[in-house]
Amino acid sequence: YYYDTKLEECLPFRYEGCGGNKNNYQTPSSCYQACAKVDTERHSCGGGEKATGRCKSIKDCSKGSVCRMKTLRSGVCCERKREGAVFRNLFPVFFQKFAKTKLFFRRV
């Protein structure tokens, strides 16, 4: 796999040469983890929390984190605890505006 900076994602390729460069990874997960530092500065998880890496699925994030999609092709890894706190604060306000009633949500 290699990291494509224009698409901001890790893509497969077959390399049969010698040497090469450092943009060469065995798995998509190792590619995203290595290249995440380049892109996560401008992506956040909400509540002022910085993303910890880039991802295409939950498998690309470390244990205790979730993959929060930012585009159709890629997302960012966010700590599960922080993401839940952000969503608990956003959804009740959103639904109250349209329903004009108080809605209560049970923690999962």
C-alpha cells in the first residue's frame, strides 16, 4: 500500500522493484497510522479533540477508538469516549428543535 496525498487515502499497489521509498506499507492499517500525522492536524473529533489517525474502517483505528468518516472515502480515528460525549450533546438539541418537545436518551 502507498499513501496518495491527493486522495488522502492508502491504496494498494504491486511493487516488484528494488529499494523503493518509505511510502510502502504491508497493510492499509500500517499505512494510515504512519501517514495520519500529516493530515490529522486539520481534522478533529469535535469538542476540541484532535484525531489520532486516518481510517477507512474501524479496523484501521487503535483499540478504544472509532473511525468517524469525513468523506465518502476516508475518516479519522477518534477516542470512543470523546466521540460519545460529543454526540450525546448534539443529538438531543437537534431533535428538540424539530419535535418541540424534550426527548430523553438512554446511554448505551
